[in-house]
Amino acid sequence: MTMGFFRSIVWFVLILIIGLGTTLMVANEIVRANLKSVTPILIRDMIGVGSHTLSGTVPITSSCDEVVVYTQRISDSSYLIIFNTWREPYITSCVTQNSTRDFRAIIFAASIGVSFTATLNGESIPIAVIPEIPLRGIH
């Protein structure tokens, strides 16, 4: 083997390592740019005897959007909270900006052992349910 062949192999390996490193750095930046910050919607769950009053705010992307909330029983202990946005048809110009809308829903279910999931316009969204039990009879 000649010295020229050895030198060519070293240069090839060096260029290959630099190329792979650059490719990995660019791919990492693309992935990081596409990740959205995942902040769960906070839902207050006022627990009553056989009921849950759920309330909170839902993020929206337009100042003209309104939110309607439905609930769906999935099983004896699991419920789906369905958020859908809509806009009045007579509104023609809206500002695209992040905002929120208040919501409230009542689910009649056992006071304990119930879980919730949620969707916003058909897409699964993270939620954090904060249970609250009213103190009654304490003076």
C-alpha cells in the first residue's frame, strides 16, 4: 500500500465524519423546531355527590373563535371531554392571535375513580384535572 492510498482513506473518513456530524446537527434543529411546547389544559373538577363540574379555559387561535364543550362516556369510569371551536358565519375579519375561552361542563358519575381525556377539534390534547371537594358543614 502506498502512502497516497493511506492519505486518501484518512481524508475520506474525515470528510465522512464531518458530513455525518453536520447532518445530525441539522436534523436535531429541524426536530426541535417542530416540537410544540406541550402545556396541558388545566381543568378544575368540583366534585359533588355523583357529579363533577368541570371548568377552565381552552386555548384558541383566533379572536373570533368560540368554544363548545361536550362530554362522552367511554366506560363506567372514563369520560372524554370534547372541545370544538366554531365561528359565527357573519364575522368576516378576525385577528389570528392566541387567546382563551372559558368552559364549564357537568358530568354525572361516581365521585371517585373517574378519569378524563380530551380532544380539541378532533385532536387529542393533554389535560391536567385538579380535583376540588367543597367543604360543607364546617362553621
